[in-house]
Amino acid sequence: MSAGFHEAKGYRPDIDGLRAIAVCLVVAFHAFPEYLPGGFIGVDVFFVISGFLITSLILGRLDAGAFSFADFYGRRARRILPALAVVLVVTLAIGMATLWLEDLQRLGTHALASAFFVPNLVFWNEIGYFDVGAAKKPLLHLWSLGVEEQFYLIWPVLLFVLGSRPRRLVPFLSLIVAASISYSVYATYRDPGAAFYSPFSRLWELGVGGLLASWRPALPMRRELSFAGLALIVGSALLLSGSSRFPGLLAIAPVAGAALVIAAGAPALAWRPLVWLGLISYPVYLWHWPLLSFVTIGKVATPGMRLLIAAASVPLAWLTFRLVEHPIRFGQLRKWGAAIGLGGTAVAAGLAAFVYTSEQGLWRYPPEIRPVLKISRFDYRDGSRFGRCWLLDTLDPFGTECRSRSVVVWGDSHAARLFPGLEANLGGVGQFTRSSCLPILRKDADPCAVGNLQVMEEIRRARPGRVIVMAAWLNYTIHDRLDANWAFADDLRKTLREVRAAGVADVVLVGPFPVFQPFLPEAVYQYWSRQGHLPDRLAPALKQYEATDSFLAAIAAGEGARFLSLYSALCHAGECVTHTPGADDDLLTWDSGHLTTSGATYVARLLELDRAPVVLEVSDDLRKDAHR
């Protein structure tokens, strides 16, 4: 039975119980994703709750003629900012003491974005080839806070303009919800990053809660419906996973589940321990992920440690609630709560800006190691014609400056980073490179295959004297070496054959670059920390380079091409050069295997492309294998 257009403003303990379930799902997912792969839907439950409560509050005050934007945003500041400011400051302090330089600068960026409630937009913008994993982003969970705060910017204005009359309010809000879910479904397939982080793709989830507050339907069988809602929430947490196309259509189940529980009421959720946890769910959410992220970055995230961190987030949240949140929202500091919240957030933003602009904390280290550390800020676009001759794995066309009648380099991002060195040593070098795309010809409709056919046409048209074919070959196999079972072996043979048939006199196949894990700057730093001096050589992450090079050399020999081994040029006795020699004294790579500009110049000079013979001797057996 409906309780009227605006139900009494009485406190709903069952909603705090639902909050507790939502935060438990999220924490369990972050701590043990292998056991609760869809626990991330707890955030979607939070969205519905937020939309319901905020809309109820606004409509109630509009009915009473007491609504004001100043009062609304003052309440939001007291609710959100104080605890957020504390977590941001503590997270930045821990980061300054423990994080690797690149991670620290990234943390400063994310903290600054979070202080201004746009972290979701920053995380969305970071998606790409060189993005890092979630565990290296201690503030990643604040994307949802950004979505909520952006919702709070537009929703009160809409409700104020439309007023509290259900006849026009409910249809208009329904239209907004329908448009948002349509975009979410579309984006889930066409632009997953937008689907996840965009406020427009999430608006409908908060809007469903808003609709529920605007239109209180008379529901029969409330008990059964509340159980059905809980089943939808729990089932989604168990059945969905990180590989699911989410949000889109799959988000309907947990959102509908949350809406049913709120609409029907669930007396069982008013259990006092659940209500208590729900009351501190916001600081629990704030604290748990930074702590889990730091132990993961520190490589101590054992199951026991993750369980300890998940448990520790509860007393931390309680302290935050009692000492910060409660006094500012309800106690003696309430009068100044908004100012305190804004001031604390300003302090956090200032600290974040300091971290971001302080050369990634280079001041923490002795002068001899600073040049090595500074490489982690290397601009990978430097000298590589990024966006014109180095494209992402899309069908964007290459620029006209990418052509050459003398020398052409064809390959993936690793070949793109060799280009500056080739240009410095040879001059007039053409470049056709795409990130994550093997330089091979094959029949397929994906951007890599279609783009490579276009490159082959360019080669036939220009007939350059030399074509250099290079890629991080070992990235395109499930093993740590290439052998006769490599799926693309025949495609590579065909490619070299067609390049030769196009009239190219000198076809050069370049072997894989030695890969360092952790990234070379960090590996050098770790060596320096242990030994007290910089290394000349370090062992690469993989061990099968010689066997891989032999296999690629056999393919090259079988098709009348030359093979040059980067491993043989840079490594000896299982260890590889880390720095360029001479005045530059620069690191070869800025990450695991993409060359710096000075590293590319050094490597290109080592290869001696105009004079170098085949680096590896090819046995008769391998020659036969190449023709099999």
C-alpha cells in the first residue's frame, strides 16, 4: 500500500542495513575477488540508495517550502568532505613515504582530482596502452564518489525546476533514466571506459532511486519482494565478474534488487550490527581500498594480510566516524562543519598539488640516483611521431610524412620507440607503427590486420630500399619463447616473402628487446639500494631469448631476409646493458622495454644496419624448419 507521495521522514534502519551489505560486497570483492567476483555491484547498490535518500530529502523540503541550495550543499559538505579530507591526507602521507616515483606522481594527480570530485573523469582519461593496473591506484575507488557528486550538481536543479508534482516529475525523471540506461548499454559495447566512468552512463542508477522517492508504488507481497531484491543483489555478486560487460544491461539486476529492497522494506536488515556497520559504511569504503592497494604495491598482499586490512578498515572507519564525521555533522562542530570540510579538502588538495609538482619526490633521494629516477617521467612521444606515424590499435590513417623510398620501420610500439634512433643514424626513415599490432599480414577484420594491409600497399607503392620489421614478439605468445608452435609463424613468413616480392632489396627482421620487470628505472633503483652503486648490466625478466632468436633467424633466412638480434647486441652471460655509454649515460628504457630517445640512438648504432651481418648463425636444421 502506498504511503502517499512523500512518506514520513522517519529514519529507515533497514536502509543502513542495505548499506552494510553493499560495503561488505565491495570490500570482499577488493580483498578476495576470486571468491566474490561480482562484489563490485555493491557500488551500484550505493548509487540507488543515494538517489533515493537525496531525492527524498529535496522533495520533502520542497513540499515544506524550506529548500535552499545553500542548505543542501552545506549538508553535502558536512557529510562528504571531512572524512574524505582525512583519508586523502593520510593516503598522500603514506605514498610520500613508500611509493615509487611514478606511482607517487599518479597518486598526487588522483588526490587532486578527488578533492575536486572529478576522479572518474581522470581515470577515464587514463585508460589506454600505457595505463597501469588498478592496484597501483590507491584512490581508484573514489571514481564512484565523483559520479555521485556530479549527480548532486544537476539533480537538485532538476527537482527544483520541476517541483514536487508527481504528474510531471515522474514522467520526466523516467525519460532521463531511460536515456541514461540506453547510453550505458550502447557504451558498454562501444566504449567500455565511458560506460564505467562516465556520469551519464551511471545517472540512471541514481535516477532509479530518485524515481522511487518520487513515485511510491503500492506493493503487494512486500516480504517476498524484499527477498527477491536481496536475491538479485547476492546473485549478481556471485555470478558477475570483472570480464562481464558492465554496467549496461547486466547492471539492471543489482539496481532492481536495491530498488525492490528499498521499496518493499526489509525488516531483517534492521538488525543492529548491520545498522551499525551501515552507519560507518562511508568511511569503511574510503579506508579499505588505499590500504589494500599499498600492501599490493609493497608485494605483501598475502591472503592473511588482505583479511587483516579488510578487518582493520572497520575500526578505522569507526574512529573516523566518532572523531571526525559525527561531531561535524551532528555535534558541537556542526555550525562550522561545512567550513571545516572545505578547509580540510583544501589542505588535501594543496598536499596533492605539492606531490604532483615536486618532481615526483626526487628531493627524497641522493643526487647520484636522481637522473635514473627522473627517467620514469620520460615522455614516450618524444621524437616518435606519435599520432601520425605511431598510431594506437585503431584504423586511423597514417600521415603522408610516414612514407620513405629509402628505409621504413614497420611494427608495434617497440618499433615506434626505435624510430628516433633510426632517424638519427640513417635519416629519412619512414615509419608505420601501431601499438599492440604485430607487423604481419593475415586475413582478419581487426584494425591491426586491416592496417597492415594498408602498410603493405604503401611498401609496394614506394618500394623502399630497406624495410625493418620489428615487434615485441614475445608479447604475442602465451609462452616465454617462440617455437614451431607459434601461431603467427606462417604469417610472418608470408609477410617477409611479400615484402621481398615487392622489390625491397634488404628486409631486416629485428628480434625481441630484453624485457625488465620491474620497469628498468625501478630495477636499477632497487639494485642501487642494495649495492650502493648503479649497475652496468641486469638480468632480463625472460630467459629464452637465444632460442627465440634462433627461431626468428631461421624464418628470416628461409625468406631471404636478414635477422638482427637485440639480445645479442645488448646482453652477455644472461645480463643486459642498462645505460647508454658516454656523456649521455641515460637508461635504455623508461619502462619494461620501450626505448628512451638516447637508448634508441644507441641501439640503432649498435645494430649497424648498413653493415651488420646476420647476428646469429643459422643451422641447416633451422633453415629446413623455416621451409616446412
